[in-house]
Amino acid sequence: MKKYILKRIFTLLPTVFVVSVVVFLLVHLTPGDPAAMMLGDDATMEDIAALHTKLGLDDPLYIQYFRWIGRCLQGDFGTSTAVIGQKVSDMVFSHFRPTLTLAVYSQLITILLAIPTGILAARKRGRIADFIASIFSLLGISLPSFMMGLGLVLLAAVHFRWLPAAGYKDLFADGLLPFLRYMTLPALSLGFIHAAYMMRMTKASMLEVLGSDYIKMARSKGVKERSIVGKHAFRNALLTIITVVGQGFISALAGAAVVEKLFTIPGIGTLMVDSIEKRDYQVIQAITLLIAMLNVVINLVIDLIYGLCDPRIRLD
Amino acid sequence: MQGHSSSPSMSRDALRQVRRELIREQRMVNIRRFLHNGLSVVGLVIVLLMLLTALFAPLITGALGVDPYTSLGREMRLQPPSAAHPFGTDNVNRDVFARVLYGARISMTVGFLVGLLSALIGATVGLYATVNPILDNILMRICDGLKAIPNILLAITLMAVLGANMQNVIISLTIVSIPGVARIARSQALLVREQTYVEAMRAAGASRFRILWRHVMPNILSPIIVQMTFTFATAIISEASLSFLGAGIPIPAPSWGGMLKEARSYIYNGWWLVVFPAIFTALSVLGFNLFGDGLRDLIDPLSGR
């Protein structure tokens, strides 16, 4: 197992390197001089040149990259160019809680919606439940999250006036009920697309397992159907489902940009979009890098869980 | 090179004739199989309707005497759907129907160009990756790295850097889509290279370049085309999302995402501003996905479902 873990981590290094180079270059290639932008319009050429030297903007690109990545590894993502003196890491972390709680909540809804329907669709194959589940998954794939959100707002907030159309209540500061009132629509719109995918995958992996020989064996032994589906099939389908949940968490974090903007939730998505208008590239860079790294780590964890559950994977 | 099974007395021309007929027959079988699948036909119809809408938007709106940019006067602000303005009017007194139809032009152009460009570049990357193991390693690690950044985030970052306009939307979404196509092209090309006829070509002394482009490339074309329809669908979603965030196609251009961004502020007094662009976006995405599913089932009946 130790060897397997080391091997997995080692194969990740090139990916991590490429991600960091891409993110670094992206922002580095932006038009405009960051030094001139920080100093404002009435800066003299000497001031700009001085700041250039101070920030190390005259050094070769690879030196700038290594300096930047070194600082990032220590949790220092530079200072904002829009809000003078504000540290980017502080900005990102102060906006992280709404995004994280929203992502977790939307994943909970997704799992509760998708796994039972997926199992049902697999058992009642070709029946009404299966048909409804297919429509549901088609819709989920075709509707972008923000359209789902707009539809939900139109229905649940404008028409029926059940829930507020926008706004944010913090889970820890305002309590659970206000949080649920405000965050259910965003969580639903964020989770819907993924719920469709998760349902399809649950259905597919359940079908695969249900068709296997040992299930036939269990059936012929007279094991109850309930126990076959719940105990034997679901456990083996779980590996696929864990992967899908992991991917869903990442897509919830990434999709947050759109949904947070729609529901005016002060998370990192909103911060990122607002930073585009302010040309605050350091913030965009930090958020992209963080989420990409989180993605890599989550995928690593999934791989390790796989290795832990299924010894065959460790050997290849 | 399948000639050796036929009798030697057959002339070349006759052989060619037989081959042509076989191909035609296979094509008919394929078309029949595609049409047999109800959902793919629905997809095909939606795709055609959307393309026609995009193509004839100026003609249709011209016949109705409306256009997507002109204000109809202050008394026409936020009017609900009526016979003269079937989709209502918006907050700056414009006809929503005309804007939605013109929106199809933007979405279809972006979808088509992103699909085409990412297929061309992605297939080239994937094909060349199979030539040289070192090149393969480098290209695939770059693809892995790009894929590790969630698509929408990479697109937003690219748009922030490049600046919001249509050309940059196409460039950003193409960059985002390339790794996926490259992976497919590479894995398919690796399969084709194992085939006996490629081995025979190599033994006969054909150059690598010739094998790659004349023999491997045509055989990976189908999965690439299928992927193109899916990329088309995702590009429509991504463009709408970017425009909705204000990082895509700038106003006053009538992109569906941009219209939804404006509609957000009037959601309490103009449901039609949300509903119609949303329906058109969802329908076209659905259409391309269903169409793509149908195509995929054709080339690989075992996949999906």
C-alpha cells in the first residue's frame, strides 16, 4: 500500500507542475503593466521602473515563476492590485466559507436525490420509474446551472414566494434554518446537473453488479432481494459512486462562480467574477490555482480509496 | 486492400463498383438505424431548427418588422408577450423575439467554431502524440494539467486575461475543449496503429507521416465527429455562462447568456425575459446532446445506455 501511495503521488507531480505553469503564464501574459496599474495614472517613469525592480518584474520568466510558486507554497498569493494593501490570501479565505458550505449542502442534496433514483432506475429497468429517471438526467445535462437557478427563482421565489430569491445567511453565524431558507435554491441549482450524472452512473454500476455471477449465485441461494440490492450490489457499486461524489464536489466548487453571482452569495465565485471587472489578476490566479490543486488532491484521495478497497488496483 | 478475397477474374472497375455498392448499403443501414432511434431524430430536428433559425434570423425578424437593437419607444418597456411581440419586450424597449433569434446566431457560431477548431487542433495533438513517446508524454501531461483546472474556471481566467468579446470566447472555449479531444484522438489512434493493415503499410515502407494522415486519421474521424457535437453543446452552455457573468460577449449583442444577465434584475416584473432565452439555450443543448448520442450509438452500438 505504501508503494502504491508513493506511486500515485509521484505521477501527480507533472500535473501539478503544468497547472502551476499554466496559471502563472495566464496571468503573466495579461496586457498592461501591473506596476503602472498599481501606481495609478500620475506615476512617473522613474516610479514605475523602481517598482519594477522591487517586484522583480525585470527578472527572467523562470526566476519569476520559481519566486511566485515558492511564495504560493507558503500561502502567500501576493497583494491585491484593486484593494491596496489587502493580502490576496486573506481575501480568498474570508470568502471561502460560503462557497464551501454551499458546495457541501448541494452535494448532500445531490446524493439524496441521485442515489435512490439511480438504484430504483436500475431495479425497475424499462419501467415508468426508469423513464422518469432518464428524462430527469437528460434535463440535468442540458440545463446550465444558472438557468436551473433562474427557473427555480421564478418558480419558488417569484411565483410561490416560498423562499428568498437571493441573499446569503451564514450557517454558523445565522443558524441552520436561515441558512436552509437562503441556500436551498442555490444548492439545488448547483447540484441538479450533477445529480443527473450521478444518477446515470449509479444506475449503470448497479446494473453491472446486478448482472454479475455472484448476484445470480446469491439469488439462487434464496437471499432476499432487499439484501441483494442493499448489501451485495450497492456496496460494490459504491466505488463508482465515490468517484462521482468527488467529481461533484469539485464541479460544485467550480460552478459556484455562476450560481453565487446569481444568488448574490459572497463566496469565492463572486470574488473571482468581481475581480475580472477590477482587473485584480492576483485574486483570479490564486482562486484558479487553489481549486485546481484541490481537484488534484481530491482525485488522489479517490485513487487511494480505490486502492484501499480493491487490492487488484494496487498491483497494476 | 481487401481485394484478395475476390476472384482474380474480376476487373478493377468491377471491384470498385462492388465496393461502392457495399459502402452505399452500409450507409443506408446506418441511416435507418439512426432514424429508428426516436430520441436521436428529435435531436436532429432540434439541431436543424436551431441552425435554420440562426441562418434566417434577419429574414424572419425583417418580415415581422422588428430587429434586436432598436428601441420601440418608452411605452413599449417590459411589455408581456403579445401577437405583435410574441416574446414580449425588454427593459430598454426592444423586441425579445428578435433578440432571441439573433441569439441563435451567436450560440451556433460559437458552438460550431469551438467544435471545429478544438477537433482540428485536438486531433492533430492526439495523432502526433502517438508518433513519439517523449512527445506523447509531454503533450499528455500538458493535457492532464489543463484538465485539472475545472473548465468553467479556466474559461473565466482566460476571458479575464484576454478581454470580453466573441473572438476571445471562441479562443478560450477552444483551449478548454482541446485536451478532451486530444485524449480521444490519441486512444483511438493507438488502437488503429495496432491493426494489421497499418503494420502492413509500415512493412511496405510507407512513411510515418503518410500512415498517420492517410490511414490512421480517417479511421479516428468518427469518434472525433461525435465528440464535436458534444463540444458544440458544451460550448453553448459555457458561452451562455460566461456572458451571464459579464465575461463573455458584451452587451448590446443579443447573446442568450447576456440576455439572462439583464433579465436577472427584472425577474419580478418580466418572466418572459428569463423564460425564452432559457428555453432556447436548453433546447439547443439538448438537441446537440441527443444528436451526439445517436451518432455515438451508430459508430459504437455497445456504448452508452
